[in-house]
Amino acid sequence: MTKPSAPRRHLRTSPFKAPAEPLIKHFALGDRVSHDRYGLGRIIGVEDGIAMLVDFGSLQARIVSPYTGMDKL
């Protein structure tokens, strides 16, 4: 199965609801976070809108936007 080349657009006359826009997560330096794979950590570096450097105690990981699996505590 192949991936579509472009996302399908929603027609205004469609009886179905338009897909919801994904929520943009905002994090700041020093925020405590929880990650699905790495666990609890603290943000120690910020690259504006691109990535976050997070200290998880035993390792430091660069988490790229859209920060899936990471939530602010």
C-alpha cells in the first residue's frame, strides 16, 4: 500500500465534519515533562519551534516537534 502524495482536503459541502487541527504544545525552559518512552524529565534546552533538549536523569534526548508522546506536568 502506498502513501497518498498529499493530504485530502475537506470540501465545504461535505456532510462530514472537517478533521480537527492538531493542538500545538508549548514548552518552556525548566518545565517538567513526561515522555512515553523516556519517562520523567526537565527541559534544559529550547530550539524555537524545532526541538527540545530534555534531561531524563540517565540520558539527555532531543525531542523534535510536534512533541508526540511528551506532556507537561
